Amino acid sequence: MARQPLTLDATIALSLGSLNLDVDLHVDHKTAVAVVGPNGAGKTTLVRALAGLVAVDRGQVVIDGTVVEDPVTRVRVAPEWRHLGVVFQDHRLFPNLTALENVEFGLRARGMPRAQARASAASWLERVGLAAAGKLRPRQLSGDQAQRVALARALAIEPAVLLLDEPLAAADASARAELRRLLRQELGSYPGARVVVTHDPIEAAALADRLVVVEEGRITQAGPLAEVTARPRTPWVATMVGLNLRRGVASHTTVRTDSGGLVATGTPLNGPAFIAFRPNAVTIHRRPPEGSARNVWPGQATALHPAGDRARVRVDGPVPLIAEVTAAAVSELALDDGGPVWASVKATDVDVYPA
């Protein structure tokens, strides 16, 4: 009989300090899921709850069709028997064991004969590019190498679910690209459910097909990567993907934002709506502009953040926004001085969608 697809189904509610986590998560073998969100949102606590390292107050965790945690029925399977592999951001290798012994550990714990476990561990170290590092202890490994060993250890036991918590955090800048490539390769060929926790949008885009956004312990948006990044529904997501986002009420091709400003759009819509536009779609002027742009708003330039040959300007007004301008524009308009400005955006550059 064919093997059923490996899945993770979790409804987790718990309180830990000031955090109240309440999320529903479903992950199958078809897509890799990235859980993203700001620091303190509850992402790592979610990983720890799935792994059995922190108890769930309410809900249920089901891995590969087996209930591994349910407070109502008092089921709580120990972490080592949950059929999942975890790679933590600080790798958590056993300091007294060599790299080879670390990878071998889970296999031996599951009853695999020593010779077979050692051969399998050596094969996994070779697969992650560390064939020559088997005798080294964690203190002798770089951050990148330690994460590779942790990945090999997690994959060697062939878990139903693979959890990666900030897997690139320990790697320095020079090693990050290569480690990202390795992770993408392994996640692409892995047959089980895959969850990557990260605060980095580049990591999320490189390693996952689907995003789950967690803010203040709740899922605020979820969906395919392209959908979430194109149409954010919270300010944090908009900032992550580099968009201006405002909420309001649409009436045909005009949206009155919650801050009271009017925004013209190129697409008719009625009812509660989000509007989004890119900072580089905004043009800044020192006097009311002439031209075809239907959106022209007065405001105050309150902050300037240079970035290479461009800069981001914060404009407070009826439609608060961030504009991206050239260094030449900063000089020509004396934006370093702040003060009154006008911002214009073409209606066709404004995306509008139901809230």
C-alpha cells in the first residue's frame, strides 16, 4: 500500500510570560512553509511547542496522523519520540561529542546498530559538505559548519516533520549564501512536512513556497509567497516587502483611508479595502506639482534614511508614506532640511484589494 503523505496539523494555544500564542498550522509534503514575523511574535515558542519542549495549554499537535499532544486526553509524547527533526538557531550540538557522533546520536537512540548508524552519519556529513570534519567537536566548528552538522543530525533520522528555527542566524555573511543554497537543496528533496522560522524575507523567499505571518502570537496573514508579498494585510508585512500600506473604505476608484486622506486608484472597488504602492512610485516636490498624477498630497518630510545612491524619505500628512528618491533629488530638494513637501503617485501605481 502506498505511503500516506507526511503532514503536520497543529492547533496551539499557550501563555508564556507576556506572550499569548494561539495559532492553527497545517503543513503537508507539497510545500515548504516559512513562519515569519517580528521579534517576540512567538515564532520560536511555536517551534518549541511543536517539538514538545514547552507544554500546550489548549489544542492538539498531530504529526504524520498521530496525536503527539492533547491536553484534554492527557497525551504528551516526549520530544525524542515525535518523529520530527529540529535545527535550532544556536545548533545545540552536544559539546562532548564529535560531529560524527552528534549525527549518529539520534540513529542510535532509535535502535540502529552502531556500525550502520556510523556509516549513515558519515554519509550525511558528506552530503552537507563536511566529510572531513567528523572528528571535530562543536567548539572547533565555525557557525556555518555547526549548522550543517545540526541539519545532518535532523535529516539523518528521516523525520516526518523538519523544523528549522532561524537556520542561517549562526552563519557569517560569507558563508550564508552557500548555506542557503544547501538548505534550499535539502528542503526541495525532503519528502516530509517542512517549516522554516525566520524574520528575514530573503530567507523566506529562498527557502519556502508559502508564508505564515505571526504577530503578537496570532496568524495575521497566510498564503502563497507571491500572494502575501504582493498584497500585504498588516503594516509589518508591508514593511517586510517594502510597500506603503493603508487601510480605508473604497467607493469605486477612490479610497478614503483611516487617516482621512483620499487615494485615487485605477481599479474600481467598493467596501473596506487596503491600498498599497511602492516607495519608488512616489515623487517628492517642494511645491504643488503639475502633471497627470491623480494623487497629490501635502505633507512634512520628517525623516531621511540614505541607502547607497538612493534615500528613503518619511512624509507625514493625510496619507503618511515612505518615498524612495535618488541622491540627486535629496540634494536638489534639500530634503536633509525636512519641512513641507508634496507627494504624488499615479493612480495606476496604487494596488487596491478587499480588506
